[in-house]
Amino acid sequence: MDYEKLLDEAWKDMPEDVAKEGARLEIPKAKGHHQGNRTVITNFSNIISMLGRDAQHFLKYLLKAIAAPGRMEEGRLMIGRKVSPSLLNSKILKYAEEYVLCECGKPDTSIIKKEGKTYLKCMACGKQREIKL
């Protein structure tokens, strides 16, 4: 058999969720409500677990990005002002692009420190790039 036929057979034998195209990292949209002048994100712990990063680092990044005070409380995020869901979701996606996703598009990354610098290392392609924490 030639290479192309072997490759086609291998793809047919792959489980469907691996063989199909698309992103493997599906970050849930921020869900919440307003309480007076505050915003409460009820699925914040779920978002953090999907990102696979330190909760305090993500919280600090997000609050700085939306320029608002806030705190985590029982898996929820309490923000000290009204924030639109579209703004929150865009900042969450920006965090994922900067601190979770590799340039190859895979989320199989880890944050490593080497020689006084911090890098995002991809376990899929082996590439690493410097990031600022």
C-alpha cells in the first residue's frame, strides 16, 4: 500500500472526537447576573478548570483587564461594578490566547520557569515562547 492509503485507513480507525477538525479547548461563556452595581459570575470555577491555570493568576489578569475590583467567593467571581458579558468573554479569550494556547493552536501547554524567565511550553509541538506573568 502507498502512504496515502495507509494514512486514510489510520484516520478511519481514529475515534471520531480526535479525527474531527476543530478546537479542543472550549471555554464556557461567562454566566452570571448583576446585583445592584456588582456583577456575579457563577461559573467562574468552571472557566478556571477549563483553562488549567492558576486561579489567582487568572483572577489578577481578568480584574486588571476590565479595570474593576473583585474577589473569588465559593467558586463565583464577584466584580465591584457592572460588566457586560461580551467584555468578560473577550478578555477570557485573550487570556487563553496569551497564556494557554500554543502558536500551533493546541491547548497542551504548561508554564515553566527557566533561567529567570517564564515560558509557555507546548507538549504537542515542543515550541516554547516567553510570556510575562
